[in-house]
Amino acid sequence: MTNLHIEFSGPPLNYQRASQLAREAAMAGPMREPTIMSWHHRDATMPYYDGANPETWWAKYGEGNGGRLEVSVGDDFRFVMMDTRAFDRVGEIPLRNLRDGVGHQYLCWTPMLAGSTTPNMMACNPLGEWMADQF
């Protein structure tokens, strides 16, 4: 993994500003479309898993999922990034979450709903533990 450090002296950084600086540095260097895979702040880590070491898990996760560049911003933020320029763009996914009249949630294939907002068994599956919520 390649490492890049951005010196920063100024008011304390928040995530939004630090991630913006990291993306800009990645685009100025080896990446055209950088995406943050994981990050670490002295007070927080993403992703976080119970039982994982918060000092190292984020880096292992990021590298293991395609991260090729680690960018540290000042002394507080570290990001693992990957370049997504070669990925296909999917566009809008034709899935929608709906509820029936009693509050049960369904994942529905919108082309089969014909403009309706009422779940039906031809277009929809009940949300369960294995089915993702698409919002």
C-alpha cells in the first residue's frame, strides 16, 4: 500500500474537511476517482466491529477490500482509499421498499408495480434477515 501524508496546522478538522483533503490529495496523485474504504480518527473508526482492534482493524479492512492508498491528514485522520474509475456505473436500481396496510415491509421490483405504491406478491418479497433494505 502506498502512503501519503498531508501536513495540516489549523483549527481542528472534522470528518468532512479531512476526507475532502484526502480525496483532493489522492486525485492530485495516483487516483482519478478515489473512494474511501475505511478511516480512523483518534476518537472513531469505520468500519467498527465488536472485538476488533480499533487501532488496526480499519486498515486491514480497507486494504482487504481494495484499498491501495493510505492518506493521513494531520495527526488526527487516516484514510484507506481505492480508485473506482474502472467500475461500471449502474444508474438507478429498480428496487423500492414499501409497506403494506398493516406495516409489513417489502422489497419490490418497481417495473412490475406499474406505478402502484401497494406491495403485491408478483413484484415484492417480504423483508427478512437475508434481504437488504434499499430505502
